[in-house]
Amino acid sequence: MQFQIVDKKLKDIKADIELIFVVDKELKHKFIGDKEAIKFNNYKGDSVLILSEAKRAYVPLSKLDLDELRVAAAKAYNALKSLNIKSIKLASYVAECQKLSFEALAEGFLLGSYEFNKYKEKKEKYTLKEIIFSTEEFAGKKVDLKAANEGFKEAEIIASATNFTKDIVNEIPEIYTPQKMAQDALNLAKNIASIKCEVYDEKFLAKENMNAFLAVNRASVHKPRLIHLTYKPKKSKKRIIFVGKGLTYDSGGLSLKPADYMLTMKSDKSGAAAALGII
């Protein structure tokens, strides 16, 4: 998905559909058109309204807040993704910080587009590829193009790392073993000089008296691994440590978990997955 911002009025931008966020159910704002259609549909600004003939979509936004911008953008993507469209245009919506506002909006679209469909025989194909922002802003603020583009770039990095993490969490334990997680960590460090990776096996764990670690692994046919990733950027100022638990399948401890939990037992590797994603 591509993001761009252009120094034009919204009406002068060409796209397949126009997206309007309805802020705090305010239907009298200048961005809100289609008065007759809104009245006919008894639209209150608290749900999604798609007007195919007008080629406009209205999506609720409870307030101009970074988290709410992210949620609204994700909601918009999921409402529009099945339409036969390639591009969306919308105005700018700025909360307390311009860069973070555009970052939140782009993150919402990218995170909202996530699907784990690896094992689906029939995968949905969506045509939506481009999101175009106008410098015309909801509250009349002057938009900083540089800040917007920096926000888009940051969002792409964060969303990529987040979706990488989600893929690990969602992968089945038959495939995602401790050895697979270790290999993913080694791959991260392979081509980046500032990242180092050490993987320790069960012999090291025994030598270091990590007996609780070994005891948890005893019921598995897959040998345990301890992964140590180090990232040292230039001009680093402080040391930060992330520790993530990486049980690739957790059926329970003293008592086995009930059958209903079988679908989520693979999620106990989420902590380690998050640590990998952060790196």
C-alpha cells in the first residue's frame, strides 16, 4: 500500500472514492456533503456509510486523537477493501502532532489490512493500493508535507514489524518450533551489521543451571533454544532490555488446559515474537 500527500484541494484530487471521517458525529462540518442521502439513510455519524453513486464513504471518528485515528483508518480499510477500487482520497486530520497523526492514519490502514491467510486455499485479492491525502485539513490547520511523509515512512516500518510479529504468533506449532524461531532471529542479524545474534542450545542451559527452562521443555520433542539478540545503533544513549517468553506451544503446567484453549496454545510465543519484532 502506498501513501502520498499532495498540496491540492480535496475536490481537485483524482481517486476512485473519497473517504470522510465524521468527527464526534458532527454532520454539519464543511467536509460533509450528500445531505439528502444522509437524511434518507437516517445516518447519525456513528457507523460506516458508503454511497456508491457519489463515490464517497463516511466513517466515524470519535475524536481527533492518535489512537482513534488509527482505529478509524483500520475501520475504513476493512469497510472499503472489498470494493473494486484502487485508490482512496481524503483530507488531513491532525491531532496534537502532525507527524504522529499521519503515522497513526497510515498505521491504521496497514494494520487493518493484515490477514494470516497462509493456509487458506482461496485467498482474497483486494485491489486497493493507494491512499492519497490532501493538505486540506479538518480544522483548517496548515499541513507540514515533510512531517506527513516522515509519518508515512515510520508507519510502514512499525506496521511491517507488527505484522511480522503477528505472523509468528499465528503460525502453527508444527511449523514454528524453537529451531524455527532461532533461525528467524539469525536471519534478522544476517545482513545488518548493528544486530548480533547468539543462539544457545540445551547443553548451555544445563551448564548455566537453567533448570526451570529445561523442565518446561521436557515434554516436547523439539529441543529448547535461548536466543540473544543485540542491537547497537550509532550514538546509543542507554541500554534497554526486552525479555520475551517463547513457548511455541503451551498445553498447560500442573493441569492441562481444556480443549477450548487448543486454538490459542500457540500464542504463548507472543512475548518472544514481540521482542523479535521490536528488533
